[in-house]
Amino acid sequence: MGNITLLKDKRHQTVAWVLLAGLLFLRLPLLGGVSLFATPDWLNPVYQIGTYLLTACLIWWERERLADFHIDKLALIIIILFKPIQTIILAIWKADIALTFPNPASLTFWVISLGLVLALRLSHTPLPKLSRISFGWLGVGILAGLVTALVWAYPMSFQVDKSELFGKPDLLAILLQVPGQFFYQLGYAAVSEEPLFRAFLWGYLYKAGWKPVWIWLFQAGLFMLAHIYYFSTYPISFWLIVPTAGLVLGALVWRSNTISSSLAAHATMNALGYTMGYIVASFRM
């Protein structure tokens, strides 16, 4: 009986590491590497769809121990809902890209999301319940993202193209766009990156015997490397903003034990980062 259990555990770990390796491949050599030289139309849809599919597979594969990977009920709901919602927001914005609803590529998010829900229900696996603590950490994540975006505003302003500046900006009009950007970024960037870097990568490294402080530093370094395409075009982002984000997001998850906090912080940073930089750059003219 012991040998059978050991064999099952080994097989489980092997499949898990293969799925994680697939996520890392999509984020680093595929998206990061190809984007260094060109950004073909197929690249982002392949990355987004492939990442969401493998993330869903890992969630189902680890459904009995999601807490080991910082995934609580609120984080699971965000992952399931906001990737499809992203396609609706693109449609509202009238974005003419493959992932805009109801283009065929966009519908794959809906199929994967529905498939994950059905698979979890049919497995009869007890999932964690929603708690006030999770919502509290969601709020903390939003606040942390806001503070980080404000700190970034000045260095970010040096990356704003001067041709985009037209005198003093209409602050109200700009800030009214932030909520929509937040919900879009929650599905677009946060759901794509947080389960990889701060959930499954962190969890498997911890199970492999790594100390949390080394995982925290390593995931931030890998997160920086995943944005290598900023190296020549946005060097301030590559050398300062991205690694800082990795450390802040990692610290949130380390303290909260849920990626609900980092999902919210990530979306807030992305929604406000360039916006705050643009505002500062406008007043620096």
C-alpha cells in the first residue's frame, strides 16, 4: 500500500511540474523571447489562451490542496470569471483584436472557464468558503497597488512619449477610465501571472524545500525576466518598476496566504501605473 501511495504521489508531482513548465515556457521563451524581436498577431492570443488553459488544468489537478498554493475561494472566483469578462470589456471598448468577444479566440476563455467549473463540481471536491478575511486582503491589495503606483509615478513619467502630451490633462476624464482598466487588467494580466508566479511556482518550490525568503526573491527575479521585452524600450520598467512589483506582490501573498491580495494589487498597479506617470509627465512639461 505504501509503494502504491508513493507511486501516485510521484505521478502527481510529475504531471504538476510538467504543467508548471508549460506555463513558464509560455511566459518566458514564448511571450518574453519572441517579443524581443517582434509582436506577431498570433503571439498574445496563443499566450493568453494557453496560459489560461494550463492554469485551469493545474487548479483542477491540485483541487484538493488549493490552499497550499495560496488559492482561496475568492481567488478562484476571480480566475474563473475575469478572463471571460476581459473579452466583454474589449467589446465595450470596440477593440479590433482576436480576443474581443465574440471572436472565436475569445470564446475559448468561456469554454475553459465553464469547463473548469463543471470539472470542479463533478469532482465533488470540497472547496474553501468565502470569508471576510479574503475580502479584507482584496482591499489591502488594492491599497498596496495604489500606493505602489503613486511611488512609481515620477520614474514612470520619463517613459511617457512626449508626442502623447497635450498640455495639462483632464484629470477627471483620465481617472474615470481607471475602474474599467482595473477590471480589464484583473483578467488580462493578473489572472495570467499571479497563479503562475505567486501561486503554483511559489507552492511547488516550498514543497521542494525552499525557504520562503528565497522563493520571494526568486519569483521576483523570474517575474523581472518575464518582462525582458522592456529591456530596450522601457528600461525604467525593466530595472525598477517590474522587480519592485514582483517584490510587493510576493510580499502580499507571503503575508496573506492568498493571491486574492496580489490579484487586486496587480490589477491596480497596471490600471494606474502609466496613468499616474502620464499625469506627472504632463505637469512636468
